[in-house]
Amino acid sequence: MAIVGGGAAGSWMLARLLARGVEAVLVDDASRPSQTALSQGILHRGAKYLLRAQTSEAARRFPDLGGRWRAALDGRPVDGDPDLGAIRPLAAGPWLVAVEGLSVDLAARLAAARRRGLVEEMSEGPAGSCVRLLEPILDPPDLLEALHRATASARRAAEAPTAELVGDVAYPIQVRDEGSVIRARRLVLAAGAGNAELLAALGRAHPRMRRRPIHMVTLTTSDGTALPARFAHVLDPTAAPGRDGAHWTVTSHPLPGAADGRSRWWLGGDPSEVGLERSSAEQATEARRLVRRAFPEIDVDSLDVQTQIVERAEPELLAGRRQLDPFLHVDGAVLTAWPMKLALVPLLADRAAAALGIR
């Protein structure tokens, strides 16, 4: 068995296969960062969809894998999941901060979600918020390190690995890494944006992939002082004028290389989508404006703001259709996978194992 793609999806599948005694090798494309590494690490349980009236039904239908993740994070994984007991979540979940107050409709939706255990009321939160979505937040580098450590014996790194069909009845798949050729019975493509090139090399026209770039923002202090930890969905109609439930999301992550525990903020959500037409300077100005509105105690003029275009990849689906499940396409010996959300990675591993005939 060969897997191409070393992010959370491919690594989780590999851990599952190894736990079942399957001979498997993962080839990690070192030429591009995984989509996991560029995520904010929120383990969604569907509560975020409550923020928009038009997607509130999706909150009820979203697969809740919170129990699976909690078991793995507690060091007692089930069903061959990897042991993630060495990871400590950054936060129990994002607060809900409403710059202009909660609407009656949203308050009612949150009350219903509270009865289902998706949100909780707290006595005090940032900017006067008293609602927190119970969706744990991980630091993606920590998650990837734990997954890599759990599967190190079966991983290989390569610059732009290739795959081809060779016509061998027993081992029809050939994957080349930098130093060897891997012959496999089955192949799982879990390389995010790299799936398109791999599918083309295999002569596969389907599934088709689309690229969904976003304009992400990171913030640190320019004078070296620490930013306070913030984990929140900020409801602000000015973040995307005219968009139902307009909001932006802030998460705090350890600053790479900083020995003093300083963190940086990642800003995502609606501004990262509507900001694609903005220059980097314009996106930085918008980020400062939004932070000033939500957290007036932060000196935005002292912030060092960086932006980058992050390329997300996903299957090309029907226009307007919301994918609430991980995506798995089976075409003979080739499986193509996109988890859609980080939280859905365990379910994707389940479905891949079932398609491979592995219990």
C-alpha cells in the first residue's frame, strides 16, 4: 500500500493501516507545505455553521467526531487511531465575540446548540463575550509532529514524488521517491493540491479538483512583547459587508523559534476570502481595523502584520453544494482523498480503510 501526502489525512490513514498490520509506505511531498500546516487547527463540530442562518441546518448534519479526537488526545485512541496524548490543545474552543451584539435569531440557535453540547456559557470572556464554541484548537505543527513520530518507520520524504500505472496485475502502482521505487497494490492520494498533478500523471480525469485561495494574515508585535492569547470567532458585519453572519476568526499559535513563549495571531474567516483582491498592504490595513474594533485594548499600531495567499484544494463539487463529509473517490487501485475539514480526518481514514477492505 502506498500513500502520497504527509499531512493529517495521509498520516492518520497510515497510522490506521500500520495498526492493522498492513504493509504501507507514505511518501511525503517535501516540495510544498501540507494544508494541515496552513490551517488554524480548529476541530470543528458544526457549531461554526450556526453563525449564518443559511448554513444553520449544516450544524445539525455535520459529523461530530469530538469523541474520537478526545480519545486520541487523551492517549487512549480507538479503532487504530494514532496516540496524540503528547499534544495539549491550545484552547477548549473559540469564544464568540459580537462587535455589534447578537441577533435574536442567532441567540436562539446558540441556545439550541448549547443543549446539544456544542457551546457553553461562561461567566466571563474576552470583550464581554460569554459564549464559547466547544471545538478544541490544536497547534498544527504539534499535530503534524505527533503524527510523524507515530508513523516514522513507514515515511519517506521526496521532492515532487511521482506515481504511475505499470500494468503489473499484482502490483499495478509504482511510486518514485528520491532514492527508490515503491511497488504497491493500491495507492491513496492525500496530497491536497498535489492530487491534481498525480491524477494527471496516472491518466485520471476524475475526480476534478478546484483551488480555493484565501488571503491569510498573521500578526506579531514589532517590539518583541507578547500578544495576549485570543481564540475567537468575531461577528462583525463590516468584515464582509452584505454577507450573512460575516465574521473573522483569530487563533494564537506559538511563534516559531521564540524561546520566551511568545505567540502570533492567525486571522482567517470572511476577510481572508473577500480580501483576495486586496494588496498585501491593503489586507494588513483591514486586519488592523478589524482588530481595533473587536479588541480596543490592543495597540494595533505596534503590530507587525504579514499576509500570504494560502492555496486550499478540494474536489470540484456542484455549485452551491456544501460538503459536510470527507471526500473519497475510488477508481480501481487508486483512491483520491480530501478531508474537507481537519476534524473529519478520522472519518476519512475509516472510509478509506473500508474501501480497502480493512477492518
